[in-house]
Amino acid sequence: MNQASGGHIFLHRPRGIQIKEIDGVLHITRKWFSLMFIFLLIFTVLWNSIFIYYIFIDSPRGTGENPTKIMPFFQFALGLALLYYNITGLLNKTTITLSSTSLSVKHSPLPWPGKMKIARSEIEQLFVEKNIRKTKSSVIILFDLNIITKTDSRIRLLKNLSDKDQALYIENILEDKLNIKDRVVPEEVDK
């Protein structure tokens, strides 16, 4: 660990994070790739194959309206949405850009919600928050990087990061570059 001039302790640079500073503009890039997306992609391709076969090849023919005939189309649409999610997980990256006037977030190369821009002067504090999701069989812990503005509003900068170290590392880098003294926020994770 290294101590920065602003008193922040930087963690080791987590895998999947790249930092570049060009002409005074900081670019932090986070790759989304994870092995989970490969396994989900295999499942999604199998899922979609079943419904493609059912809808286009083995679809029951007949007259009359049967509400169960429409169900495979909804399941196939769900499968296509899941396929898009998996492909973005394999290809996309998030770029956080800190210039002299603003902080912005962009996801690319495939479109994804969460693009934002905020004036640098509006940022009061950053903090990482734990986001716990429970399913019937498991508990999923994810992390969100949030901004507290000068007007005490909260803005989610990044959401659903699976790696706590990535979230804390990005928080530390941004606070150091913004000359923000870290303070305790009740919802933040332990550092």
C-alpha cells in the first residue's frame, strides 16, 4: 500500500483497472470481463436454441387461438435480452474521465445505461456502499460507488461491482485527484 499526498491509502491496483493521465485529464478504465459471463453465455445460447427450435422448426400448427403458443416468444425475448447482457459483460468497459471541469462515466463499445456527467465543483465526497441481493439459494454481494454532492444529493457513479477492491481503488484515486479528504459516511463499507 502507498500513502498519497492527500493522506489517502491506495490499495494495489486491482485486475481489470487501467489508469491513464493525458494532458491533465484522468481516464480510469474498468473492464467488465469475468468468467461468469462465459458460463452465462453458454447457458443463454442453449436456452435460445431450445426456443428457436420450438418457434421456427417444431412449432405446433393448428387453428384456433391458444394462449400457450405465445409463451415461447416471451421466453425467447428474455433469452435475447440475456444474450445482450452476456455479450456486454464480455466486451464492455467503463471509462471514468476526470477533467478540470467535470467527472463523467461512459460504457462502451455496446450501449448500456449509466452514462453520466457531473461538474467537478459539485462533488463533496465519494463512498463505496455494499449492495446485498438475496435469492432463494444464495446471497450476492455487490458494491456501488456513490457521490455526495455539495447539496447533499447522492448520485450512483458505478453500480454492481463484484470486486470491492476495484470500487475502493477508484474511490481513492478520484478523492486524491479531487483533493477530497475522506470522511466517514454511515452507509459505506469498511476499508
